[in-house]
Amino acid sequence: MAYVAVSGGQEAVENARALMEKYRQRGSREVDTGALENRMGLLIDRIMGEAGFYAPRYAALALKQAEGSPEEAVFLLRAYRSTLSRAHQSLPLDGAGMNIHRRISAAFKDIPGGQFLGATCDYTHRLLNFESADGEEPAGKEAAGEEAAPEGECPGPSGQTPRDTTADKSSQPVRANRLSQTLKEEGLLKQEEDTQAPQDITRQPLVFPAPRPARLQSLARADTGFISGLAYAGIRGFGPAHPTVGELRTGTLEVRIAHPLLEGECLVVGNICVTEVESFFSEEETAPGREEKEDPLKILESGQGDKADHSARPLSLAEGYGMVFGRNDTKAIAMSILDYSLDHEGDSPVQNQEFVLLHGDCLEMNGFISHLKLPHYVTFQSKLDRVRHTRGEER
């Protein structure tokens, strides 16, 4: 469907396109894609995540072409991605091997390996910095002649205590075991082996019930605002539980492929910056010889109180997982909440796979809403005819 049916036809379309380009080029200063890539890092990370394509320079170019519209930039980036051939398939990434630049836990004050605040505005006052207006912001390292960080690098750690890290040459990425591994060894966290093979929803259609790999990929590519809203609704009572962020880490991971000649060997083809979250949920375990779900009314009729019921159902911790491109704490946390919710059957909206996975895709969501701007002459005339017909019958 296109606007060629509008008065003026193709000429009107070309004029609209030229006017859009004029709007994009307003002002005397040209926006540099390198500046967008380096100064708008969080927005670039979001666009890459929703496009499912890790390419910071291309994401910056798409953002510039889209006049700053994230959804249009995602559209452009996905369209370009679809033209590329796929020569190799990377091996599964393991967040335990991450070079950590940021690592925090809301569950424990002290964790093995330490906590690193990293680059975040969580602990700052939300005040406008007027010194950065009109290019008055103090020059950074790049402006001073130093090279920008290579692709795939994340901002360095800030340490556990407030200090100036700009001159700290020892601030290097660190590695630490996952906090969840300690809880599993203690028997407090459920150890569920996920043996499902990876699934690429860009090549295989999404079918329901969707396996967990497909759900995770769909959530990773979903619109940040949409899944954040769903996670918020789940926490407020429209979901199964309230989580605790066990560990949030941001850092770089090596992308590896199988060696084309040497069996059992692999090659490192690059690095990507990711944010990984493990959220913990408390839930009741099913006692041996007892149904997984029991009617509360039957329990009351049998004369068993809450104390007897809890003694038969000890508590344990379960895990929700999220990993996204770049620095995007909110999306990674929301993803972990929805991962847990979709893994547990229930009547709430956030536990409905079709509702969550089919409506969160940024491209499809914005594309379908945008298509309402296109001509619907025939369908609207049909609506008018029905309205006129019913009103005529009433008279």
C-alpha cells in the first residue's frame, strides 16, 4: 500500500521525501556519525539491540538518516542486516567469561570479586548541565587527541569507592564467577539444565509454545519501553512475583566461531559489549508425592493450616535471565523478569507468550501503527455505509 493514490501521485511522494531531507539538514552544522556513536552511546546500544545487529557505526548512520527517530533507525538497520550473507555461526556466549566493567548486586552488600559501579547515572542528581550547551562542555579524551575506544569496548570500571579514574592506569576489566553459582553450590538456587538448542527466530518462524531460546531472542530484540512496561506491570501485581537483582554485569565478551580446519578449535572474530542480569525469585517447592498445584479451598477443608502447608513446601530461589547488547540496565532487568514470568504458567498478561512476544517487536509494532496513516478509503467507506444503514433503520 502506498500514497500514489493521493492527489499528485508520485510527484507528491518525491516532494515529501525532499522536504523530509530538508528538515533533516536544518542548521549550518552537519551531524557527524562518529560524534553520534561516541556521545550517544546508550541510544546506539538500544538501536543495535532492537535491530539485532551489533554495528555501532551503522547504527549511528541509521540514527542520523532517521532524524533521530529510534524506531526508524531500527527499521533501517534491520533492512540492511537482511541484505548481508551469513558466513559463520558463532559459538554460544558464556557471561561467566566476561571482562567486567560494571558489576553490582542488589541482593548482597559484599560479593566475591567485588562490586563496580561502572559508568552509570544511577547515583547522580538529575540536574541539567548548562555547561554542555552549545559545545561548551569540557573537551574529553578524544578531543584532547586520544583515540576513541575500539568497537565492542565498554566504559571502564569506577571501583567501589568514589575516586578519579581518569588517571588510574590500573583500571582494567576484571573477571569474576557468577554469584548464582555460589547459591547453586549451597543448594538454594534451582539448578535447571537448559539443553534446548539455540533457535534463530529471524530464520525460523516463532511457534507457540515457544522454547526458551526463542523467547530470550525475541525479548532481546523487543522494544525497550514495551518490555519495561510489561515488567513493571508484573511487579505491581499482574505477574507471578517480585524479583531481586542478584547480579548485573556489563562488559565485553569474545565472539568465537569454530575453526574451519582444526576440529575442536575456535577463532575469536571480535568483541561485543553486553549487559547481563540474573534476577532471583522466591517460590515454593513441590513436596514429594504431592500435586504441583493444589486447590487452597481443599487445604482449608482438610483442616491443614498455613504452618503445615509451608512445612510441606519449603522455599527455594529461581532465576530469571536477561542479556542485551551494550549498556542497557533497564532492558536487561525487564528481560529477566519476563523470562521468569513466561516460564511459569498463569493467567496474568505477562505470562502469556503470544501477548508478550508478538507485541514487543519494535519493527512490527511501529510498522503496523504507522500503516494506519496510509490510505484506507475502501474500508472506511464500508464503515460509513454500515453507520448510515443502521441510522436509517432506526429512523
